[in-house]
Amino acid sequence: MSEVQPQLYQAKKISVVAKGADVLVREYVLGPGESIPWHHHTQVTDHYYALEGRVRIETRAPALRRELNPGASATVAPPMAHHVSNSSGKPCRFLLIQGVGQYDFIKEE
């Protein structure tokens, strides 16, 4: 399956697991030091589920930082700005379920 739009960041691997009209499920692998830059969505909620390694999710307003170990999950609702990164020296792997609504990626500074 093809990506929803061109990637705006570098990740070790991104695989589309399922894609519907208003839901997108992808498996991500971030290598050490890789991250998804600060961004927000206008409609879709991001549901993160950690599979391997440690995934860091940071938000603004409110400023929060969560470290997800395998089996842990977190949700970021629109339009909250957020940043996702690998906070360990080994690759991390997680599922990102996005929906319900039209997908967009609005990069922030």
C-alpha cells in the first residue's frame, strides 16, 4: 500500500497495516535518535501502542512527556501539538492508529 502523503521526516521503517476512508493504522520503527517532528492534526486522534523498545511522546499545552514501554498506550487528541521520538539506544516499534476523520499532518516549529 502507498503512503497517505509524502513523508516529512526520516524513520527506519513505516508499514501501513490497514487503511480506510477515515482510519489509518501504521507500524513504525524508529532507530536511535529518530523522531516524528512537532505537529498536530485537525480531525484525527493518534492512538499509540508500544510494541518494542521505549517510545517518548511529548505534548504542548499542556506540556507533558510520556515514556511508553511495550504494552503501554497513549492518546493524543486534535489539535494538540505533539512530538514522538525513540528515547533509547535501540530501535523502538509501535502501532499508530489514527481516526476517525480525515488525516492531515500540520508541522509546527
